[in-house]
Amino acid sequence: MSAASPSSSPASPTSEGDHELLVACLCAAWCRTCDTYRDDFAALRQLHPRARFLWVDIEDDSELVDDLEVETFPTLLIGQGERLCFIGPVLPGPAAAQRLIQAAEENPAMSAASPSAPAGTTAAAQALLARLRQSC
């Protein structure tokens, strides 16, 4: 089973409501790295069945992405309810994302942006998290 896409799937109900963990992979259809990462992302979804996983194409879903600049693929956005836990690029393969997801689940004080995220990313990512929670 693959991860949901904002442009193709409605939000699934969750028992955790406002505290739901949301993991969004920000990619592009033309990106070959994203193509290979899609299976890893689906595997992560299987490991974390209580989280909501979204595959966000930055061009197809540009109205959601808005002014967030995504320069490196894949980029993950992880939020717990309204709180942005992480935004930044990850190495292809499931290991780095697995560690980030687990840290977000276990550490409520996890910081939002990776050290390599461009300046201004956190505010734009926080806005994207809110839009994803409302739209997807």
C-alpha cells in the first residue's frame, strides 16, 4: 500500500485527533530519487500505522506547498498535531526517516528545522502543516 497523496485521497479518521503524527514527503514527479524513495516511504507507513503519511508533489500540490522552498529531495515534514517537529531533506532510504519519526513520537520538544534547511523554512513549513491537516 502506498502513502496517500493530498490530491488523490481524503483524510482518514484518527482516534488521536489533534495529536496525530503527520509525515509528509515533499517530492516532484520529475525527481528520480523520489521515485526510488516512494517504496521506502510506503514501508515506513507500515511501521507506523497510527501516523498519517502523505506524498506531496510540490508542483501538482503547489496550492498547498505555497511559498515553501523545497530545494533537495526527498524532504520530510513531520508534525505532531499543530506542532512542527521536523522539516528538511533526508537521505534516500528508510533509516534516517525512521529515526526522525521515532524521535517525533518520543520527544515532544523536538526542534522544527534541520540545520541544513534554508532560512525562513520553519514558518513556511508550519503554515504547510496547518494546510495539510485541514485539506488532507
